[in-house]
Amino acid sequence: MSYSKEIEIMDTTLRDGEQTSGVSFVPQEKLMIARALLQDLNVDRIEVASARVSEGEKEAVSRICRWASKAGYLDRVEVLGFVDDGISLQWLAECGCRNINLLCKGSRNHCENQLKKTPEEHFEDVRRNISMAHEMGIDVNVYLEDWSNGVKNSPDYVYAMIDALQDCGIKRFMLSDTLGILNPLELLLFIRKMVKRYPAFHFDFHAHNDYDLAISNVLAAVLGGCRGIHTAVNGLGERAGNAPLASVQAILKDQFNARTGIVESKLNDVSRLVENYSGIPIPPNRPITGECVFTQVAGVHADGDNKAKLYYNDLLPERFGRKREYALGKNSGKANILRNLEELGLELSVEEAKAVTQRIIELGDKKEVVTQEDLPYIVADVLNNEAYEEKVTLVSYMVSTAFGLEPHASIKLSINGKIFEESASGSGQFDAIVRAVKKIYREKLDRGFPHLSNYAVTIPPGGRTDALVQTSITWIWEEKTYRTRGLDADQTESAIKATVKMLNLMESQIRAGAHWMELRN
């Protein structure tokens, strides 16, 4: 279906997203996320807080507004406020914010049973607060809270509210499926009725994911005529969350040819930023941003990609700042393994490749996780080839830590048969070790050192204090991304093992490059 239309994106990660259980951003984190959303992703608008929550929230909004004012984004920063005779408006004004999303009751049930007011009394209260906002130079959008129940069970109330507010200078009416109760078919019907009755008004739609229908409802809202959609990075939000920004962007563009201002290549970076600050991990199979979604597991897929890109779709990883990977395991097949060997610069004969494939299948049957970075070791083990023996080994290390002092580490490595020793201090035990290793490579070997971009520790559920710890480290070296793993009962030692694997990978890459140059010459 072709559907060409400009759609406005309002991201509510910093307000509704922060209502995710266990999530609380500090002011500096809120500022960094706001900057990423507006500067990097080019989101049209951001909702950054609820008014009157806390002094910390007030400081966060003030910081965001000071930055936004200097950077030219202040008109795109919004705060949710309440019908409270100007208290929320004063809070916004003190923060320097110029846009309020005024929370009104979008169903008769909420109006009469929560506010204990008649519809006419509530409408008059809303009109009075809007008038006060305009006197203060603050623009107003109106949230119709529980609109989904309102339009289903009391549509006359919903229409009466909009009729009462239609001459108040409201910029947007924001229709909320507050409890996530709607399905796409009924939502399409309701939105079309709203748009037909009020064709000149700008309607936003705010989805919740209680029935796992947020994305489907977003599409129905756009088809019905909504001009704006509310999202949250990684789908954060109250209960089951909101519509995830990355998925909304991809579906609107690919399935309906709708236009937004989103810079797609930044989606993954911003998702990782929010993952880090929120502490809520991205599921590995989440579309667009999940770790595994651009990984082909079945060997037949890699074979098809080699021949004619038979298993590609419009969701190309490069579009989102990522790359396609080919998993290693019992389902890999020769094509996957050859793809990974090629990226590492390793060339095997047909028989050698068969032997390596068989070993990887055996490891997969034992539920072992095999990564691309494990391949040189597997090749060395299978072929007993001296060219891939370990060139970097850990001889010894010592870490000292004391209350009030930075940890200090000393490490001794054997690199290509020579012993190197160095010491350093750092913000943590592993940081001190990495700094010491960097000294060896940069000062004694005059060589580069990979950049550590991600560090994850996995402990078995219900694990004891002596349980094995797996440390997975993501490195960037020579513009390529690598992941290495270490396993040990001690977290620091497991991280050191992952680091030594990376150092050996560097050596194997350097030797492969030197061998290739020798052949060319």
C-alpha cells in the first residue's frame, strides 16, 4: 500500500518512558538523551517531564530548556502539565519551557468519577487554564486522557469537549489509548470519525502496548488521518510500554511511504544510549536495534546472500548504522563459516573448512556460544596450525584495591615471545588493567590499541558467589567491531581473558595482512 504523507514524531522517552518501573534518569542523563533525540535523530518534538514532580525534575527541565534555547530547539521541547489553576504553568515558566501538554479527561468516566465534576465544569476549568497559558506566552497541546474508552463508551462527551475547546487556540489534540485497549480496526474507525468531524485540527495518537498492538495501532492512526505519532526509545513506558521509535520509523517509511525527519543511521546509537541510562536491556530479537536481528543463523540464508542476496529485505543493517552478521553454531553450514573466515582474512581449503564446520556444529550441540573472534582458536585447534597459535599470553597480573584509593594493576604479557610488564591505576580493577596493557602497546610497542565500546557481564540465574561469570566485551579496531568473551569464577579474570583473546585476534589479523602483502610482492 502506498501512502505518502508527512508525519510528525513526538518522542516521550523522558516523560512516559521514565514511568517504566525501575527507571529514573538524573538531570545530566535527561539532557544527554534530549540532545541525542533532537540533534542526532532529528525528532520533531520531545516531551521531557511531568510538571511538579520533584526538584530534580525541575532542574532537568531547566537544563534542557537552557540548552535548547541556545541551540534553537526550544519550540520542540514540551512538558506534561495539569488543569490546576496555573500551578503547572508557573512551574513551566520557571524552567523556561514554552509548550505545555495539558492533561484533560478524555472520557466521561474519568471526568465524573475521578474529578467528581460535570463535563461542563471540567471544560470550563480547561478553558481557563488555556487562557492563562496564552497570557504567559506558553503554547498549548491538549492530552485527552483515556480517549480510547471515551470514544468507545461516551463519544458525545468527547465531541462536546472538543467543541468546547475548538476556539481556544490549541495547537494539537493528542488522543491517548491510555490503557492500551484498542485494536487497529476499531481505532481506524474512531480516528476517521474524528478527522471527518474536525478536518482542520491536528490530531496526535499516543499508543500503549498492553495487548502488543501499539505498532499496529500507530499504523491505523496514520491511515485514519492522524498527523502526529508519539513514541518512546526502546518502547519504554508505563506497564507494557509505548510504541518503539525505531519500529515506528521503519514501518511508516517502508510500508506506507510516509515521511518523517528521523535520521535512521542514528537510531541504534540512541537506543544504546537509552539502554545504558535506563538499565533496561534491549531484547536481542527487538526489530532494528536488537543484537541478533541482523544475524543470519541458517546456513542456507548465508548461501543465498552469497549468490543473489536472496534473504535481504528493505531493513538493511547499514541503513541503521549496523552490519549483517552470520552466526556460528549447529545450524551455520559452510556458507556462514566461510563468510566469517573471509572477514578475518583466513583462507582454508575445502577439506579444512569441512573440519572446522564439524567442530562448530559439535560445539553448538553442546550449547556453546561461538563467535567470529573464536574462529582463529577453533581453526588452530582443528588444524593444529602453528600460524594461529596464541601469540599473546597472560604471564601474571596483580590488582590492589583499597577504600578511598584508585585500584592499581600490574600485568605481565608475553607478546610474540617477548615479555612486557607495566602498571597503571584506574577507576576500577579492569580499567586499571586495560590502562596498563595500553601502555605496553602504545609506549613499548608503538602500536594502536582497540577501543572498548561495550562491556557486559552475565551471571547464571540463581548463581552462587563462586559461579562462573561470562564477560562479553565489544571492541572497535581499525573501523571494525569485534566481540570477545571470557569465562571464569572471577569477573576481573574473565574480562582479562576476553582482552587477551582480542590481543590475539589483533596479532592474527596483522599476520594475515603481512602474509597477503608478501604474496602480492
